[in-house]
Amino acid sequence: MTQPRRAPGGFPVVGVIGGGQLARMMQSPAIALGIQLSVLAEAADASAALVVPSSPVGEHTDLESVRAFAAACDVVTFDHEHVPQDVLQALEADGVVLHPRPGALRFAQDKLAMRERLTALGISCPRWARATTVSDVTAFGDATGWPVVAKAPRGGYDGKGVRVIGSADEVADWLAEVGSDGPLGDGMLLEERVDFVRELAVLVARSPSGQAAAWPVVQTVQTDSICTQVLAPAPGLDPHLAAVVTAAGLRIAGELDVTGVLAVEMFEVRTGAGDPAYVVNELAMRPHNSGHWSIDGAVTGQFEQHLRAVLDLPLGDPGARAPWTVMGNVLGGDHPELYRAYLHVMARDPGAKVHMYGKGVRPGRKIGHVTVCGASLEDVRARATHAADYLQGVIDE
Ligand code: ADP
């Protein structure tokens, strides 16, 4: 296995399990800080493996591969939530420093465990239940009103594993689809379908010694269950609600002992009296799509902050650099050729910042993002939309 080469000066090696774009985007701040990154990549051409010299290839589910990888690192963190608990616990027993630790990460790995814990903490959640039988689903729908949202507790992303069930009749169809060995066997998470005003996210970073910092609350815009744009800060957000959701994010990080970046995805709702309020949708314990804006739009971006947090260094200023920042995701489309679009995008908007992930184009896959900062939300949003659309081949002027 390729060992990371240590730089002189006592700088640590941070290991990242998983070679996706999140690990890749840690490399720029790691370079600036002189920190050596090492990535356990799923393939030699994984997004991060293309830019991090020490990127051994190995399975995150294979204890011996992960063990050999971790032995050369001072701290180990993650690009995704999929490392099994038994692997994490064996690493901890070996003395590997993991951030976040398995006891925290479990609440980002299992949506049922997350709902149980947040409810016990008194954090606002949608009404929910654990279903193990068809009659559980029917009873929940009859009690909360149809449709209901059914979620596989594990392994979902970008809306995969989430299904809206419109009526008791649909339960049987859906069960036939998931199969008899489908996720319902272990318990399925059911939620009321929240009638939300919009989706928000609060990102915080917390260090092992307990220092924490929160970025401004953002609005995430989804198209077909995939986040397509992030507006920072969330336009027109009630200042009291902003303070409440920020406090909730910091409290969740503290209570769950999260180390590194925590993203709390939320729905903004209205109470019966019409007041703005929130319910938590889900948690991610790593840098998150809703924080990509911070690379260009905040004094300290989420990838730098994550490194500082997992190394227990003092955290950086999460404040915004501009009144508005809009991040547009670039999703794979029909055109495999991406680079040519730079000519147009860069000529048209010298202020747009383009980030590409070195990933092959597949329809709907997140392959990059664009960020625009400025004084007018309308202007920066239009520019971010145009640049992302052009890069993904939706428009061709
Ligand atoms: P994933 O883990 O696949 O990202 P999420 O739980 O975030 O799944 O759900 C994906 C999307 O589905 C959310 O962004 C939201 O738009 C919608 N959604 C999820 N849960 C609910 C709910 N209880 N009520 C209404 N919409 C929901």
C-alpha cells in the first residue's frame, strides 16, 4: 500500500475514507495548510485519487484494507457515511483517532436512530414511526394523513431510498417493488409528508475539544430530489428562526458529540398560528453539498474547517465574504465533453468560480459546481444558473 510521505515540520497526515468529490475538495486547503492528505479510494480514478498522491485503493467495508490505511494516518475522517460500525469500532479499539467517532456517526448512518435521538432531545422532527409490517404503514397513514414518506433507514442519497406512498392501496405495490427481503424487514422509517415552505440547511463545525462554529443558514433548492442550487444566506429568513435553527445545529453537534462538519437539513414550515418554524429532515457528518458555497463565499470554507476541526485546531471565521453567494450544482447531462464549455462560461462571467470533480458524465450525477458572489441576489442567482446550465449542456448559446 502506498504510504503517505510526511512533510518536514511536524505536520500531520489526515486520512479520508472514500475518494469522492468531498475528499477531493479537502486537498486545496490541505495544500495551503501544509497538511498531508491520504485517501482510501474505491478506484484508482476516483475523484480524489486523481489529485491526492497518496490514494491507495481499497474497500471501505474491508477491515484489513482500512486498518492498513489508517495505520499511516494521524487522524481518520470520511468522505461518506458508509463505513460499517464493526469496522469503525475495530479501528477505535486499535487506537485509531476517528472524527467523527462511531458513536456520533451512527446517527448519520441510520435514519431511524437519528429520529429516535433527535426526538429524545426535543428537536423538532416530522411525525414519524418505525414500520415493520404493512399494517404499521396503513395505521401511520390513517393517523397522520396520506400520503406518507417511507425511507430506507440506510444507504439513501439524492432521494434514493425515499418513496411517497399515496394510499393504503399503494403499500402492497411498493412492497412488491422492495421485495420480501427489502428494507421493511429491518424496519422502515415512515414520516408525515411535511408541507414545507422551503428547504434550509445549517452547517456547523465542532472540534474534539468542543469549539464550534456555524455558517449562515442557507436555502437549498431541489429539483427531482437532487439539490440544484444553494442560496447563502437563505433569502428573507426570519432572524429569530435563523437564530433558532443555528442554535439547534450547534446543540445537535454538542449532544451527539459530532467532530468535524455537521450538516443539518431542515424544512421551513409555518405553525398553526402562521409563525415560521422548522423540522429537521436529516443529518450528514462530513462536508456537505449545502456548504460548497463557503469555499468561495465564506472566510473559512467547509473543507478547511473540517480539517481544522478533525485536527482539533482552532476553528476559522465562518462569516460570509459577500452579501450573497449562490452555488449551482453541475449535473451530468448528454455531453461527455465538459472542458470546451469553459471558453464560454469564463468569457461571459469572469466572476464565476468553477469547480469540477474529475468525474465521468452520467445523467443526473453531481460532476461539479459553480459559485457566484455579489451584492444582488437576483444577479448572482441568474449568473450561477447560466454557468451551471451551460456547463451541463442544458443551454448552448
Ligand atoms: P436522501 O437521504 O436520499 O437525500 P432525504 O431524506 O433528504 O433523502 O429526502 C430527499 C428529499 O425528499 C428531501 O430533500 C425532500 O425534498 C423530500 N422529503 C424527504 N422527507 C420528506 C418529508 N417527510 N416530507 C416532505 N418531503 C420530504
